[in-house]
Amino acid sequence: MSGIDPPPPQHRRLARSTRPAPRRPEKRFTGIAISRGVAIGPVFGTTEAPAEILKTKIQAADIEAEGARLDAAIVQSRRQLAKLRARLSFLPPESQEEIAPLIDAYIQMLGPSRLIRGAKRRIAETLLSAEAAVSAEADEIAAAILSRVERGMSADDRASLQRRADEVHEIARRLVRNLTRAPFRSFAGLPDGAVLVSESLRPADAALLDPSRLAGVATEEGGAEGHTAVMLRALGVPAVLGAAGLAHAIQPGDVAVVDGSDGTVVLNPTAATLAAARRAMTAFTRERQKYARLRRLPAETEDGAVIELQANLELPIELPLIAQSGAHGIGLFRTEFLFMNRETVPDEDTQAEVYRSIVEAMSGDPVTIRVLDWGGEKEIDALQSEGIVPEVADANPALGLRGIRLLLRKPELFETQLAAILRAASAGPVRVMLPMVTTVSEVREAREIYERVARRLRRRGERIAEKLPPLGIMIETPGAALAADALALEADFFAIGTNDLTAYTLAVDRGEAEVADLYDPLHPAVLRLVQFATEAALRMRMPVSVCGEMAANPKLTPLLLGLGLRSFSMNASAVPRVKQAVRAVSIDECTRFARRVMERADPAGIAELVQDFGTDPED
Ligand code: PEP
Ligand code: MG
């Protein structure tokens, strides 16, 4: 790929105003460093757009069921708030004192409050839907509070009444959102160069962000390897997730500094903080310029091993970043994002067009297209509204009907996607990849469907090559890793998904801030599974790559090379750094190093060895 101008560095997209708001003291929050780079900008708080209320009336026979719906939304809202409340303990006491009463007030309103009593009465007496009842009751309560504003009242008293009215509306909005299952975000009105601050951000919401207009993102919820994090990294937006208390501390006019490299967010920075942030931005630009020079150099170790470095792709918007990165091909095209933020599932023609445009853009470099990996935290509303997946989520979606499991149950969905991919394969080299495989029979069944789809397309007159594109699998469950030798007889290639492999091996939710410290891809259990699967593939002389976030960490490159891996796929911005790591080592030293690492059983010891690689004479 060539000829596409690199987009301007992220940090140049400065906000119109970067002056600290007067009178508000600087406040510092610590979260999880998600996506490198520093941003300064006015805060855009997604104080949730009101969800649309489509159903306003119910039948008399449904009063009880409607009350039960409201009760379920109350429980859900309480759970959300309790989680935010619990995380406040990460904050300094003075910040806790400020934010905790607000969340407590919300929680209290979800008890036997006037809002809830009134909403229930409206459901029973006026046959309003739960969402319409909550909304109407909140309007009435807020109006009653504001009617107490009197002439001659002090500004503080007026502000206090306004605040109480706002609180009623805020809790009503949360209930309505939970009742209508509306997405939490509205990016309408997001000013250029703003820092987006929110309680949480779903992967589907992240897919709507325009990185050319946004300076940075900071949220209270979210883990380091969740799909929202993956998206933000892919978009190259400086981001911090899991910063407890942040969304409830912002006020209109606030300015924020987001440091996606060290995981801090500063509200209303002092002049000194701003100056330091600007210095960090300059250093980041220099670093990017330095890496840009690596683009045309080969990814070759000191002893001449050529390493394949590819990019992961979630959205077509990333193509220029990939071109700029020096990646040779796409090692993981996550197709889920094509299905998000739309009312209906994309049909075969729509999908074929997208896949073809991406294959063409890669000008002969290979593209590995992963079929739909629905499940876990990746919600896709269109699948629900078309009745393909149940309206009510599984109790434990990460262990439910995820990935290939759903596709085999819904052959139509699977066949449509396979047909679209096979059609796009006439535009360049393509591979097809199955997510969340755990058993051999899944691969066999998928291959039968794949071949059937190809036959059908040929009958339809489509030009489908006699030899179909390779059909490979993700190794992202411990089950698949331990059955790798058997799976290697069925699959054409492996791509090791270390994100889920780590999550499932260590039983840690990858998107959960609370357990983020337990998520450790260097845990020996994870490394042993990576080693086992890699060796199974190498014995069969079958292609094997890593496409989880481990591949993007240059500190881990020597270890992965030492385990025998020669192909990596990662977010585009990581490619130059990993290339530099590849060029700095020999396979020989990596092999010796990996042997030393694999002898260790303590994650901390392994982390230390990895950190010190290159400085220790034994390497
Ligand atoms: C993985 O699990 O490592 C992976 C690459 O897949 P995803 O992040 O899309 O779940
Ligand atoms: Mg995965």
C-alpha cells in the first residue's frame, strides 16, 4: 500500500481553548493506560442523550408485567451505580467526599422514592409504559422543585434547586435507557478537539468515534483488553479507561489532559501541568517521526529471519493508518463492527462490497477475515432486533453462544458472510478465520458449510477459485490451545488470540476495571498454552500467528520469537515499534531467552525477566 498521506498526529488536534477554567482546582485521576499519546481539550461529558421512548401505552392486562419491567430496570440501575460507588475507594478522600453523595442520592431515588411510587401509579392508573411513566413523573417532580425558585433567592439556593431537579432527570434518564436498552452515548454536538468523558463506552459506541475530530477519551469503566480498548487503540486516540470517579467529577467548561501512556487524567490542569503535557506531546511526535523512518525497512532479525508484521483492522477508517504503518497485510479483520450501529444485519452484497474494498486497498497483501464473533461484551443490536440472538442476554455471555457457536446455530447468518467473503476473494489473497473454536467438530462442520456455500456460488455463476481460501481458527480458549494438535489436522492456520486466551485461562473479564490487575498475559499458564499451540502448528508446518494484544507489545517480541512465532498482527500504530524490536534481536538469543522464561512459574519473575531483556548478560 502506498500513496496515502499520513493523517496528522493525534496530538496536533488541539482544542480551540486549552486554558484551565477559572476557579476550579486541578484534579488528578488514575486509570488504565489504553492508547498512547497525550490529549488536551475541553471536556465533552456524554451526559447521556435522552433515550427515545417509542412505546408509551400499555393494555390493562399488562400492568403487572410493566411493573416487573420497571423493577428489573431499577435493579439494573442500582447495580450500575453500586459498581461506580464501590470504585470510588480508589480516589483520594476529598474527591470521594465530593462524588459519593451524588451517587448516593441517585441510589436513594431508586428506593421507595416519589419518582418510583409515582411511576408505578402512572403505569397502573393511566396505562403508561414504564419508560413513559418514569419520564412523566420525573418531569413533574423537577417542575415542582423548580417552582420553589423565588425572586430574591440567593444564587446558591437557586443552584441547589436546579441541581436537585437535574438529579431527578438524570436518574430518570438512566432508568429509561435501561428500559429501552438504548445506547448510552450520543456524540451529536461533540466539538472538534474535545476530550470525551463518560461513565462507560461500549465497543459499538467506540466504533462511532471520528479520530480526526476527537482529542482523547477517558471513562470510569472498562478494562485494558476489552473491545472498547481495542477500538480506541486501533483509532489511535489517546485514551484512559477505568478512571474511578471521573465522569461524576466533570463540570461544564472543564478542560482535561488525558495521558494514554501513563493512564492519568487531569481535570482543569494548572499551567505547570499543561506545560508538562505539551512537552509530552512534543516527545510523542518525535517518537512517531522516528518510527515513521522504519516503515520501509524490512522486519528482519539480526540473523536474517524475516518476520511477518500485519495489522488488525476493525473499521475501514483505519486503512490509512495501516498504509502508514508499514504492515504487510491484515492478520485480523474483526468483522463485528460491520454489524454494529445499524438496524438490520448487512446482506451479502453489502458485506461483499466492504470486504472487497478492503482487499483491494491492500493491493495484493493478504487479508485474514474473521467471521462474526458475536458475544461477550460485543453487543450487536441488529442481531437482537432481527431475533437472531435472544433479547435477554445470557447470564454469562463470555461463556455463552459466542463466535463460531452462534454461527453454527444460525447457518443463514454464517452462509451469508462466507458467501460475501468468497466473492471478495477474487480481488486479492484472503483467508477465512473462525473465532472461539473449542472443538474439532466445530471446524469440520464449518468447513462443510464453507464448501457448500462455494458450490452454491459457483452454481449461481460467481467466479470462485477451485482452491478455496485457507480456513483457519483462532486459538483463544484454553480448550483449543490444549487440543491444538488435533485442531491442526482440521484447520489451515492458527491465529493465537491472546486477549481471550488470557481472560479464559485466568478467569478474568478482559473489560472489567475491577480485576484489570489480574489480567496477565505473562502468567505461565498463558505462556504454556501459547507455546503448546505454537509447537503443534510448527510440527504440522502450518502457519501460526499471534493477533492478540501481546503481539503489539515490543517488550514481548523477543519472547514470542523465542517460542517459535514468526508472524504477528497488531493495531497499526504498534507495527513500527515491534519492527524495531524485531530488528534488534537474533533468533538465537530469543530462543535462549524463551527457554529461561518458560522455566519460571512466577508471573512476577517472568515480568522482571521480560523487562530486563537485553540488559542481562545471559540474554
Ligand atoms: C483475542 O481474543 O486475542 C482476539 C484477537 O480476538 P478479540 O480481541 O477480537 O476477541
Ligand atoms: Mg477473541
